[in-house]
Amino acid sequence: MTILVTGSTGTIGSQVLAHLQDRDVDVRALTRLPDKAQLPAGVAAIRGDLADPDSLRVALQGVSTLFLLAPNVADELTQAMLALAVAREAGVKGIVYLSVFKGDAYADVPHFAGKETVERMIAALDLPATVLRPSYFIQNDLRMKDPLLTFGAYGAPIGAKGVSMVDIRDIGDAAAIELVRREQAPWPLGRETYALVGPDGLTGDGIAAIWSEALGRAIRYGGDDLAIMEQRMKTMMPAWHALDLRLMFARYQSDGAVATADDIARLTTLLGRAPRSYAAFARDAAARWANG
């Protein structure tokens, strides 16, 4: 049978496809533009959109395992719930759903609350699913290149409580492991949940110190001003999305998002190794930037 990967051309979907290579499984990638999709060798592009249930019905023909990543759009919750309904209707035997770390606690952050609602649907219908709950992506901080190199400042306002950021390569690896496990099982497996996190509770000042060492120059934390962040984000994305992110960072500042020792141990067992650290990412990024 076949694994279908949604969000296949995005940041996480691309990692999932890369980690599924050489695992002796048949993989399809859902994309709105199959003729333009740049996919790994052996991956078949299939036209479809989570906002179009009929296209998903066609895409799921012959599919036994689904990687569900709903896009961060205003109707994300509707798209995810309808996708699960269509997958259930199609008789998919295994699902890996990309949720979010602390979705159950951040009730005032729209995309967190939406993902928690999808998790409730999975539980209520007893769907054969693995729920992956990634923390803030380490690679989001590649966007900090100009502030770091030009102004000597780290600009993400994550505060002082701590966030256990996760490397996107670990997300792709964990998803691929669970997709293959469910695909190769002779029958539907029970539900599993994993926090996808890094090994450290990172603060604004702590990340600035990591960059100072990696870059060999003094880096300061840019501070906790969320109004400025929202205004900057509105130049790059819709206003609803900018406010959603502001609310997320507000909860990072007030509550943090630090993984427990059990979260890290469970993920280490799944991956067969420790999760990657922010310091290792920063060293690699600094080396690449230095080499142009």
C-alpha cells in the first residue's frame, strides 16, 4: 500500500519526504501543483488540496497511511477535521498528525487551540493515529541572520521562562519512523503521542549567549516587545496570522514551553538518539554564513 504526505512541499513536509527515502515504502505527495513540485526521487506527486475534500478523496485511493499537516491558514481547523473524516471514510489504517507542543495549555492561541481540537477528534473517534507535538522550530531562527550579523541582536521575543525548541530534522525523522511503523503493521495500531522538543529550555538571553559563542561576537537579546513584533509581522503576513503569533509569544513569555525529562527521554527512545540542540544548529549556521 501507500503513504500519502500532505504539506509535502513545505518546511516540514519536505523533511518527512527526505526521511522516508530508502525505507522501502511507496510514497505519494499531495500538492496543488504537481507539475511544479520538486520532490525526492521515487515520490509520486498527486494533485489535491485539504480545502477540497473531493480532491482528497481521489488522492487517498489506494492509501493506507496518512501524514496530516494542515496549513497555517484561517480555516486550518476545518481543513484538518475534514481531512480526518475523509481518511476515516477511505479506510486509512494509520495516521500521523502534526499538532503542537502545549496545545492543551495555550487556549487563547488560535492555532494551538485548533490543533488541540483536532486531537480531541482523534481521541473521540478512536482513530489509529500518532500525534506529534512539535515545539517552536529551531530553523525559524534562520530568519534572524540579518539582525544577528548587522545589528548584533537576537530578535525573537521568547522571554525568560524557556522554550524547548525542536530541530525540524528531528520532526521529519520522528514522523517517518511512525509512518513506516504504521504502514508496515498488519493491522491498525493504537494511539501514541510524542512531544517533539529539544534538550534545552531556551531563553532570549540564553540564545543570545549561544549566538555570541557561535559568531565570536557579542549578541544581545532584543527584548520582549510584542507590539513591535506584531507590526513587523504584518508586513509579511495577514493581520490575523501576526496576532496569532503575538499571542503565542505572549504565552512563551508568561508560561514558557519547557519539555519534561520524560518528554525528552520518550523522544530519544523514538529517534534512537538524543534530539538535536540549538547550540549545534547555531554553530552550523554560523559556519555556513561565514562561508557565504
